[in-house]
Amino acid sequence: MSEGGYALIGVALGGMLGLIGQFALEKLRQCAEAKAVAAAFAAEISGLKENAERRRFEQYYQNLLEGWRRGENVDFLPEVPGADSNLTPIGSAYVGRLGVLAPQDVSDVVLFYQRFDQINGTIVLLAQGFYSTLASRIEVVEGELENSRNNFALAENLIERLKKY
């Protein structure tokens, strides 16, 4: 084979190795980004779950329900954040980067935050007196307690999956 042939083979091999290296580098970057995004969501979801447990939210709402079912006019006095409060800053900041996660994880992250926002919206409405009858308050709190239980069961599984990235 002539020198030109060897040179051509060398150029071709160098080009292929360059493409393979570039591809591998991009895959490593994508993996690192997915790991960072997953860690951020896992941390915030863990924090939200731990906060609810520490403040014993479920017990608080169970006690309200028990009083209301007995016909007592138990006051609803939760700590309600202002309208401009962002209870999920990580979710807000990282929502545009969800695409780096696996499709099921994306779906479950979105479902968790949607339920979380719904529950908080209901709490605000309760605090504002939107549900004025005892029956409506009981119905909505029962529904949101079930929603909350389902959400935190989802969170446990989701957190474990996100930690595996």
C-alpha cells in the first residue's frame, strides 16, 4: 500500500475515533445532567415529605375531620403561605430539564407536583372560607387526605428511583 493509502486510513481512523470520543463525551454529559436533575428533585420531594411528617399534617386533618363529624365547629387555622410563595423552588427551577429523566420518572415527578399543588390550593380555599358548609369541608378534606396519602406513597417510590441515577 502506498503512503497516500496509509495516510487516508489514518485520517479515516482518526475521524472515527474523534466521533466516538465526542459521542462518549456527550453521553457522559447527559448522564451527569440526569443525575443532577434527579438528585435535585429527590431532595425537594424528600424535604416536602419530611416536612409534612414532622408537622403531623395528616393527624391535624384527621382531628379536624373527627370534630366536624361530631358536629363541632372546629376552626380551620393552618399556616397558609402568601399567594406569591413558592413552596417548590426546585421543581419550578428544574421543570424545563425534566426531559433528561426516564419517561416514567418524568410522569411521576409531574404527578407528584400536580397533586402537591392541588392539595395546597385546597388548603388555601379552606382557609379563605370557600367551603362554607360542614359537609363540603368534610368531603374536601377526606379527598385531599386520600390524595396526600397516594402522593406520599408515590414519593417514596419515586425518591428511590431518582437516587439510582
